[in-house]
Amino acid sequence: MNNIYYPGNRELQDKFDSRKLADRVNEIIVHQEINDEERAFIQSCDMFFISTVDEMHRPTVSYKGGNPGFVRVIDNKTIAFPGYDGNGMFLTAGNIVTNNEVGLLFIDFENPHRLRLHGTANVDVNDSLINEYADAQYIVRITIRNLFVNCPRYIHSYKKVKLSEYIPQSGYSAPVPEWKMIPALQDVLPKKV
């Protein structure tokens, strides 16, 4: 069994009499390889959330977005996605460099569905996929430890209006984000590499 539970989980499972249920859920839904349905879902997503932890064990969560298919399933144990120009803080990528454990949450808000994925990540500025993404600064590859479909009952239904106009694409010049025009930042904005 791919046990995903630790003492804190067990303490609350015992308090709320859900240990047997948790064990059964772990037994029947948690697995180590991406199946065909999960591959299709991941590659259809235009966004996901990723959690990372810094060297002091403080967590952060980031939203990552792109065109559908920006997350690629490389094989049944590996996914990859690009790192685009951001605010220069490198919270997610920097945390991965320090502590490579990650958690991802893929959600479909229009047809409530979600998938949790856990694994180890690496950041590579010379990854072989980098030229396949317009304006990618680096590629993050994640080796999967486990993943599972999670109950969607509390997912609110939202309707996508449009994809972001800032998503890098070949042959397209995205507008400059407003925050990059703040006068106090002009002298510290990095030169485009």
C-alpha cells in the first residue's frame, strides 16, 4: 500500500473514527503512475496550483497558468511545465531548488473534477523542452510519488470567460503587465534574456 498518512493525519482520523475509511480510500484510489484518463485531464488543464516548502519548512502555494496542454505528461511517472516571466521572486522555483518536494492540485471548475499529485521536482534552464515553449525561462519536471482523483463535491462551478492575454505564445507579443510600469520598479526590472 502507498501509505500517504502520518501521525497528524492518524490522530485526526482516530478522533473522527475515519481511519478505516482513510485506509480504504488510500488502498483503492492512491497510485503511483498516471493512467490514460489522468493524462488526458492533466494535458487539458490551463491552470493548476503548486505547493512548495522553503528551507525553513514554510509553505507557499502558487497558481500556474498557460494554454491547455502547457503541462505535459512525459511518461507515466513524469510531468513537465514551463516557468514563464513573473515578478522575479522565484518563490516556487527557488523553493524547489532548496526542497524538491511538491504537491499539485489540478481543478476543472466547469465540470467539477480534481486531481492531487505529489512528487519531487527539479528546475532546469537547459531542459530539452525549453524551446518548445515560447518565452520559457526554465522547465520544471516532476517525478510522481503518488496521485489520486479527489472528491469534487465542494468545487464551486465557474465558467471560464477567456484565457489570459499574457500567456506567452510564438508569434504573439503579449501586453506589458501594469505592475511592470510602476515607476518605483523601473530601475530594477531585469533585462529580458
